[in-house]
Amino acid sequence: MTPSREKRFGGPRPTVVLAGALAVLLVAGCGSGPSTYQYHWPYFVDSIIHPDNQILFGLWLTVSISVVSQIIGVVLGVFGALGRMSKFAPFRLLANFYIWFFRGTPLLVQITFFFFGLSVAHIYMWPPINILGFSIEGEIQAGIFALGVNEGAYMSEIVRAGIISIDPGQLEAAKSLGMTFGQAMRRIVLPQAARVIVPPLGNEFNNMLKTTSLLVIISVPELYTIFSRKQGQTFAPFEFFLAAAVWYLMLTTIWSIVQAWIERRLAKGTAGSTTKGPSMRQRLFGGGESIEPSIVSGGR
């Protein structure tokens, strides 16, 4: 007999508990006495319904930085995973050092080091780059670089876990057919490993969309920086930061829909695949049947 949900998950679902706690805190805060704070709800409504050019630019920059940084992270992750699995000792040493360093130091420290540290030491000054008529400022370059190389360290472990989940006999069979190691990886192993890699990769990109907010420390005008400046000009932190939270929720929700579609596409025709995967309601709010965890997990 299937155990009850409380037994499977050790009590009420965390999302229900958190939602209840948030509701209690809001009620307690609203009823704790008269407040001198003057709410300006038009700030919040206009930021969501009628965003100005600054918000739209911050939104575009957040998505652009996230996509480029994630691509860099995936590429570095593939090389890092192959380096860790290499029979050539210097490659293994380099890959292990890279993963050890960037997973073991805070991302905020890496961002400030790459931008301020390299500039002050005159190692690299981050001059503006013009591409197709667009000027990419130095702080944006440094932010993309820091986010990308940091993500690569995490993606290395995700890709490596995906590769080792494939039967080693398939690699040997490919070699027996005359394929080189690189050809076997590109044509046989990595396409099959993609089904294992995509769920944690999706989680990493979801996290990347939010992690871009750390670039406020080097004044990159992404979404959080724009809202931080607006609340500084009007002193309406409640309205503007709530609007920022709504925008981030919209971004991550849209990505959740895309990720669910990708996972369903990859699951088609897979042996033993008898489920369509979690529904959008389950993906966002939990509930439904328990889902087996992946052998790898994203996030920090």
C-alpha cells in the first residue's frame, strides 16, 4: 500500500507551510498598529502594467546576461566534465582545480574580484566592446564572465553525472566501430545523457535568472538594479521591490513552461517512460504523485 503523503514527505508539504507562514506574517504586520508608511500603489501597478523604458531595458539585459552566461557555463561544464574524466593527468588536475575554486568561493567575491580586482591591478580593464552596433560596457562583460565561469563549475558536475549514467559499453561499442573518443561522445553518449542533464540544467538557468541581481554590486543596470534605483529616488521600497519580485516570478514561470516542454520532448520514445512528467501546477506549487529525484541536482 502506498504510504500517506505525510509519511512520504515527513509532514505537510513545505509550500503549504511557507504560504501559511507568509500569510500569518502579512496579517500580523498589517495589524501590529498604525504605520507611518504611505503606500503608493500606482508605482507598483505602473511597473507591472505600464513598465517604462528603464524597466524594459533591465528586463532585456537580465534575460540576455542569463542566456549568454548559461551558454558559457554549459560549454565550460562539458570541458570540465571531460577533463575530470580524462586519462591525462594535467587535464584532470586543471579541471579539478577549476571546479574546486569556483564552487568553493562566493559568487559575489568572484564578481567583485573580476571587475574591481583585475581593473585596479591593470590586468584587464574591461574596455567597452562594440558588436553589431551595440556597445557592451565593461561591467556587463565582467558580470557575464563571472556568472559564466561560476556556472561552468556546477555544470561540470551535472554533465559528468549525466555521462556516467550512460552504459560504458556504448562508448566501447562506438570505439569498436572506429569512432574516436570525441565522435563517440558527440554522437552516442552526450545525446543520451541530455535527458539526464536537462532537468538540473533547467534548474540552473532558473537560478541564473535570479542570480543576475548580484550584479548590482558592480552597477550593471539589470532588473534589480533598476528597481533599486527607482525606490531610492522615491523611497517606495515596498512597492518597487514587490514589483521586482513579480517580474522575477514571471521570468521563472515562463522558463518553467519551456523547461517542461523540453523535458516532455526528450522523454518521448524513451524506454520505460510511462509518465508525462509533472504538470505545471505540480511544478510550481507541488502536490500530486511523488517524483523520483534526478541523480543530479542544480542550484546552490
